[in-house]
Amino acid sequence: MHTQHFIKSILSFFYSLYGFSLFVIIVIFLFPCLIVIMLLGKIRGGNIMYDLFRILAKLWLRLTGINHTITYETTPDADTQYIFVCNHISYLDAILVIPTLTHHFRPIGKYELLKIPIFGFLYKYCVITVNRSNAEDRARSLNDLRKVLATGISILVFPEGTFNESSEPLTTMYDGAFKLAIETGKTIQPVLLLDSFDRLHFSSLFKLTPGKSRAIYIEQINPSDYPLADAKELKAITEKIMSDKLIEYKAPWINLKHNPQPIASSA
């Protein structure tokens, strides 16, 4: 048994090296092209860059043996802006959301990634960074998200702010995305990432494995349907909808003994 585990760990390590080497090669190869795209400005250039990233992400997933599928329990309107919110449990989530979201969008991400050579330069251009431990920086990033929404582009937020390392469906969410939804009236579109926990465990960058990857568009939350709700109440509504669906789909990190299946509505 120990021998099998050791062999599996070694194979996963070398497979991870292959996957990340492939990622680095793609970024370096395209870097000159990306620099030219940047000259088009943050709006037009950013949109073109994400269109390119979408193609490259699909290619990378195919070459690493990750079969990514998207299910629409609800279909977002192509001409509508959304505040996309996703659960967060793996480094892989940042790649999976790119082919999953077909709208032009800008994500909010950890400022620590700015320190990575080459990638950090691109990251600064494409991502609204935030230091969640700093209240002033959180306020600045929230204002940057407002500016993005004002241009007609959707935004993506991982409201948990960090990996969910528990056996619960979700960990505690921050209020920012829900404040913005109330302020702007933009609809919240939750998207669940069900298998990144198995494809690349949060404990290490060297646990990449091939296999299935599912993304699910679930029920939208329109702030106008909850006119008396504040940000915390809207957050609680969103958490409940997302948690129930994660349990229903048996997300692999959840301890189902302590999180029984949600009771279906009789309506």
C-alpha cells in the first residue's frame, strides 16, 4: 500500500512538472504578442488578451488530460453584465474560470502573485489585485471593480478570498462582491468548480492529475428581488444557494455525513 502511494506521488510530481513547464513555455512564447496587445489599452487590449487566454487555456487543459465540461442550470445572457462568483479550492481554479466564462470579464486576485517573474507583469495588467489583510487595499480594489463595471465589462470574484481547506461546502465569504451588487444592481451569477480539488489539491503545486473537471452555472441572484437585503443578507442568500448545490453535486471535499443532501422544494 505504501509502495503504491509512493509511486502515485512520484508520477503526480512528474506530471505536474510537465503541466507547469507547458504553461511556462506557452507564456514565454506568447509574451512578445501579449506586449503588443497591451498597447491597445486596458479595455480593448484586455478583452483581446482574455480571448487569447481562453484559447490557450483550452489547449493547456487538453494537453494535460483534463476534460473540462460546463453545465448550464441557468444560461447567462450574452449582452448582460454580471458579477460572477466562484468557489475557490485550488490553484487550478484560476485557469478553469477562463474557458468557463465566455463574457468579457476582469477578475480580482491575490497581490502576492505580482512577485512571480514575467507572469507577475501580465497579472498586473489583467487582474485587479487585492491584499485582503489590508482594509485600505480592500477598499481600493473595490473601487477598481466599480470602474471596471462602469466600462460595461463583467467582474469575477472568489468571495471566499482564499482556498477552502475545510470539509464544508464553502468557507467564510467577504462582503465586497455583494456590496457591489447592491450598489450597481448587477446580477450575481454563481459558478461552481467541482473537481479542481481532485485535479490539483490545494496542499501542493505538484499534485496535478488528469481527469474530469466540471463547471456548473447555477441560479442567478438579482439584488432587485431582495430590495430590503443588505450586503451580508445577500451574501447569506448566495452562500446558501451555492452550498446546497455543492452538496447536491457531491463536491469531493465535502464531509457529507455532516452536510446531508438539501431537501428539494415541493413548490
